[in-house]
Amino acid sequence: MKRYLIEGRIIPERINFDMPAFDFTTTRADVSLSGRLSILKSKIFIHVSAPDEAKVPDIRNMLLTVIADVVNYVGFYLVCGISWELESITDVDDRSTFVFGVEGHAFHDRSEFGNKLTFAPAGHDAPLQISGDLIFNSAISRATHELRNSIRYPDFTALHCRLAIEAIRNHFDADDEAEGWRKMREALKLSRSTIETFQDIAAIQRHGRNTLQTWEQRRRCMQIAWETTHRLARHLQGDQQLSSSQIL
């Protein structure tokens, strides 16, 4: 077993949130973590024991669920919309620390859809082309809200990605769902099978029953939803030019 210290913070920190330490155990697939979580002056400290083969991203995602459950429960009683961030993980035995980023990695492997993906992440130092017409478009703003949450809440990736796509469908026809889906698929060159790829698991999550997803499943959901949102943005700007080979 390896020992880790994960640190983070409650947002906003000015709430001065304190919570006594408590022990927990959480399991996902074949990985089981045991640890102790405490919050002192809005600083989060989680001491964890994990199997040697456990990967840091998996540990982080499992602990995101743990801290989310804790903060949501406390926020319920305080009637307070607080949030959280896990910032770093330290290998206690190796005395090495890794600082978490906030980026998603959904597009590091594009092999499943290949050149059908027209979206490419912008570099953090690249100038962004900001358009008020796009940012404040109701479909784009709702979709990007859901896409950001698909990264921050890994256990609910399918649900957030599905909600993003449904927001885009509403852009084409909010009153007639069937017609909205048809118009969206036609305008954005999307196949019905692709749109329905993760419909079932999203529906399960939508109805309050969570189903854990593998990284490969999450990546597929995010690539489809990001590409759909990107294609809508291009469509709104009048520069949508896709070949038949790029029908997703």
C-alpha cells in the first residue's frame, strides 16, 4: 500500500469552514481507498492509503466524489452554495508532490473518431476569439456550462454531456423534440447512432441512479458533446463546411 496526502480548499475560503476528521473507505472497480478527511479553516486534508497499482488520476477522481458528497451534505444543512477544489497529491513515502491541473484530457486520444473531430483544444497561452453573440447564445451558454461540469464531476459525465447536447437540440426546435433532433443532425452532420451512444446511461443518471463510467466511456461522451457544441458554434458563424467523411 502507498500513502498519500491530498490537499485542497473550500471555495469561497472566506466562509471559514471547519469539519472534524472522519475515516472513510471508498471502492471503484478493483481499487479500494481508505483514508481520513478533515477540513480546517476551509483547507481540505485527505490522508489516503491506496494499492501500489492505483493510478493518481483514478485516486483523484475517487476523492472528488468523496469530497463532493461531504461538501454537498454540509452545504445542504448550511443552505450554502459552497464549492471545492483538490489541488495536489503528495506521496508521503517518496516525498514527491504533484499539483493537479483543472484541464480535461478528453482529446489526448482522438483515435476513435479520427478526422471526424473538427474541434481541437486551444492552448492556455493562445488568444481566444471571444464573440458575445456566441457566449450569450442560450444554447451555447447552457452547453458549455454542462461541459465544464462533465470535467468537474466525473461520476456524472454522461448526464452533463447529454444535457449539453439537449440544449443544442433546443436551439433548433424547443417545442418539438423529434423535429429538433432531426434539424440538429442535419445541420451539424451528426448521425443518430452517435447522438444516442450514451443516452441510456445518461437517462439512468438523470433519474437519480448513478452508474460509474470507465475513462474510455467518459472520453467518448465528452468528445461527442464537445464536437457537437463546436459544430453549433461554427454553424452560427456561418462557416460550417464538412465533408461526407466527417459525419460524426
